[in-house]
Amino acid sequence: TQPETFKSHYFHDGHECSVSRKAALTALLSDICDEVFSMTPVVSNEAINRDDITSVANNSRSKIITALLRSELEPGLGLPGSGQEVSIMRSTLVRTGILIDEMGVAKINLAPEDAYLANMLKTIVSFIKEAQIHGEMSFGELYRRLTGPECHIGMRKGLIPIYLAAVLHEFKQSVLITDRFGQVPTSTDVLLQINAEP
């Protein structure tokens, strides 16, 4: 669209908005997104903070998820060097205060200082607890809460399996995942299948 041609009308929340330049349209869209997704956590990593990630980023994410789903966490999730998986782990888990080191022991912190991250993790925990009460729930509901406007989170699908794996690590003894054929293992492949088709 070209606002400067005055051939378009822009409406938000039932009211017409005055938009005469592309910069004004961009500002309006930014304000709307800030309002609708006011609880979106900031994760600074372009490789993973998107809905569709590259095959290289997917491979790195898979290594992180596998490490998170182990019975015992290793410091730095046992990821050596400085490859993309280490960069993604640092930006999604370490810098956010979710993967912490307590006297040489790696632990998951489900209550980080950042209110938006804490809210997102609380949303996943609440989903798990609701599923325990009701007997079963679709991951589609969790994804709706994390990506849709209702809960104001607006997460990108590239990130969700990492945070889901972090929460599942803490609930590994009490979570059972099933598909239409029955129980499936809580594994990297299963979480990525859920992410592809929640």
C-alpha cells in the first residue's frame, strides 16, 4: 500500500486512523503489535526467534532439546565449543536466567527475573498442570496460548520447543505424551513433530 496516494483507508479497533506516509503506517502497525503482544519475551537470536528456521538452526535446536530432556543436566548442556547451538543456548536459556549454575550443578529456573519470560514459562507450567487435572489436553491449546493474541505472548515457533523442553525437564516424572495411537516418548523428535503440527 502507498498511504501517500490517499487511496486507502486504515482502521484499527473500529476507528479510522490518519495515515499519510509509510512511516506512519509502520508506526501504527508497531503500536498495534506492542498492544496486542504486550507480554512477548525478548530473545535476541535471529536464527531461532522465527516461525520457520533453517535446517542448520533446526539441527542446533535439536541438540539443545536433547540435552534438556536428559535425566541430568550438564553444565552448558554439555555443548562444546562456540557453534550455533551454543549461541542459541546462551541467548534462550543462559542470558535469560533459565539455565543456571548452582555450585557447578546445572539447573532449570522456571522463575527468571524477566517478567515476560516468567509469564511464558508459567503459561507452559499451567498447561501441564491443567492436563494433569483433566487427564489430557491438546498441545494445540498450548500453542494457541503461546502464539495467539489472547494471552499477549506472541512467541515464535522456533523458540517454543526449547522452552517446552526446559519445563518438561522439571516435570519429566509426571508428564505422559500421547498421540492417536497411544503413548509416545518425551523426545526431541516428538517435540519437533508437535511444533510442526500442534
